[in-house]
Amino acid sequence: MSRVATGLTALSLLLLAACAVGPDYQRPAAPVAATFSEAPPAGFPGWHAAEPRDQLIRPDWWQLFGDSRLNELEARVDGNNQTLRQAEANFRAARAQVRFSRAAELPTVSVAPYAGLERLSANQPYFSRTAANTGENDFSLPLDVSYELDVWGRIRRGVTAAREQAQAAAADRETVRLALHAELAIDYFSLRSAIAQQKLLDDTVTAYQSALQLTQDRYNGAIAPLSDVAQAKTQLATARVQATDVAVQRAGYEHAIAVLVGEAPGANPLAVSPLMDAAPGLPDLPGLLPADLLERRPDVAAAERRMAAANEQIGIAKAAYFPTVSFSGAAGFMGTSLANWFTWPSRFWAVGPTVSQTLFDHGRIAATTEVARANYDGAVAGYRQSVLEAAQQVEDNLAALRVLETEADQQHAATDAAKQTLELFQNRYEGGVDTYLQVVTSQTAALQNQRNDIDLLQRRLQATVLLVKALGGGWGAGQLPATASLP
């Protein structure tokens, strides 16, 4: 027993002195600017300069728009959306993979009891008939133990990589959640815009019907030519076509929202108000620096965690250059009958270490290491690209909000002018000063400008939602599950 104890002590010391081969992970530098170049002018609604005491965007950021119907719909996404459930299942699978990898850190114990009767054939070749018997009982209960000593860190790096992949899956889940909430907000504002467009066109159809009646009366009184009636009919028919066409957009947005909240499309028609009737204000958002996106964006966090996992694979591949040290043992009872199966003389045991080393594999280990390094380099490039794209999305939406603010002011002025022009030409036509062509032209311009007003408000709201999404919503890297919490 002293020799066994000495061997176990030596193996324990070897395990304690074990080192993990391969590079230790350090986050590579990311290409980030000091500030965003597209920051809007001071005082722009929806954004202000970053300050040390700024509160971050809330997790339920959609409440910043002050729309109770939107809040109600957003609350149904987390529990009902099937895409989010799929992402949640992927995270649970990644978390279970950590337990699978950790199992290699402990010995594997197996048992294979056997009870049987065996008789040797007296007619088999090269067999003495005197050795033949009528059968032998065989009862065995072996208990096998096997354990690989993680001398070079292959198992430990595998566990670390699995944990990092689980963290990446958690970040993927948050990326999906953020995208779904943003898509719902965009579709909701688009639906309200479509309803506003439909209301405007319905009101326009009513107005054009009155205009047609006016031209018909003037024609009947021999005051206006038949061409005025034809032009009024054309204008009315065109408005009706536009009003009908908007219904297609409205139905599409309603169906998209239903799917996002986990309902069958068309099952529960949405009752929401037109966008212009109760236009939500642009929320006040805290300014962030480009470097903050590294901690605020779940997709960037996922790319960083996968990069860390790829680094561990290099160490796992390099560990194959070194010997594999394992320890195995077996013990149990073996007898010829139930009576002597569990007696002390029926015991047996065997224990000992095994060292295996690949002597020649025609470059397989070197190729595997090269693959791991190339995958890591690819993960680094993917991480840096994610950072660049995140900054681009923020810059794009800041620029969009800045330009759309100016465009909205210009459009309001154009709409007011178009309405005034229409009123003037209608009065002049009724007074017999101008032809109906002037009325038709001003009607078309007024309608188009009013529709542009609705469209610009929709685009500003959508750009605000996309800016919140680009900033990571209310998420932060601190919400990733800690490695200690992963099994």
C-alpha cells in the first residue's frame, strides 16, 4: 500500500504543478473614436451631451414615448414571442454544455454487473476433451474508475470556453430581445402613420366629393365647362385609390405586430389612434461616447465572448502536443456462484496510471492549432467589425435625426403654404377668376405635403427607436451571467 500511496502523492503533486499551455486571453483593442461626429446641435430634443451623472437608458425604454398602447404591446413580447423563446432555449443549451465540459474535471465511475453460464464445446479445434465441462457460472461486479489529469489545461480551457460561449448565447438572447422590442415600436408607429394617412385620405375624399358637386352645379348652370367636372372626377377617383392602397400597409403592420406578440395574424385587430392626433414626443436620451458601446451593445458583447472562447481553443489544440496522463482503477467481486460472489476471497482490484503520447500524425496537431489560430483571428476581425457597425448605426441615426428635424420644420412651412394656396384658388375658382386646373394642382400639392408631414414624423420616431437600439437599449455588459453562476 505504501507504493500506491507514493504514486498517488506523486500524481497529486504533478497535478498541482500543472500549467495550461496556450495564450491567456486579453481583449484586443477596438477601433473607436473619442466622440460621435454626428452629434446633433445643442438643445436638440431626444439627445444631450454625455455627463458623468447621466442615468442610462431604462430597460423598458419604450415607455419614454409616453404611449400607453405601445407599453401594453411591448409588455407582451417577452412572454409570448417565439423567436425570443428560441434564443432562450439556445442559452439553456449553452449553459448545459458547461456542465457537460465540467464533467471531465472529475473521475468517471462505471459499473457493469454480469451473471451468466458458460459451457465450452468439446469439439472445438485444438481443444482437449478432458477440459470440457457441463457449464460454468460467472458472476462479476466490477467498478471501474477513470480520470484524466489535466496537466496541460485542456479540460480547464474547455470549461472556460463553454462558459464564454454560454455568456455569448446570453448576449445573443438580449440582442434578439432588443431587436424585437425595437421592431415592435417601429411597426407600431408605422401602423399609426398608416392610420393617419388613411384618415387624411378619407377626409380628402369627402372634400373632393364636395368639390365635384360644386363643379357639377356650375356646369349645370352653364358657368363651368364639362372639363372641370372631368378633372374633379379624376381627382376624386385618384384619392379613393390612394385611400384604398393605404389599407394594405395598415394590414401588414397589424399582422407584423400580432406575430411579434405571439398571436395569430388578424386574430385581434388593433385599435390605435392616428399618429397626428396624439403624436408622441421624442424622448430625452443621455449622450454616450463611442467607447461605451463596448459595454452597452449585447451584439458586441457576444462577439467579444466568442473571441475569448476562440482563444481557449488555441490552448486546447496546443495541449495535444503533450502527453495525456490518465489514472484508472478497477475493483469488485467475481465468483462462480451466488454463494461465493460477495465473499472476501472473490475480491479483485487493479490500479495504475497511463501516459500516452502521439509520436507521428503527419501534421494533424499542427494543422488543428493553425485552424484554431485562424478562427481566433477571424473572431477578432468579427468583433472589431461589430464595434465599427455599432458606431456607424449611432452616427447614421444621429445624422438622420438632425436632418429630419430641419426637414420637418421646412415641411411644416410648405404644408401651411400649400393649404393657403388651395384656399386662395378655390375662392378664385368660385368667383370665376381661375380655371379648375389651378384648384386641382393646388389640391394635389396640399395633399402631398400633408402626407409628407405624417411621413416625416413617422421617420423621426423610427430614427429615435433605431438610435435607442444602436445604443444598446437599457442593457449593459454587467447583466451577462457571471462565470461563477454558470454550472
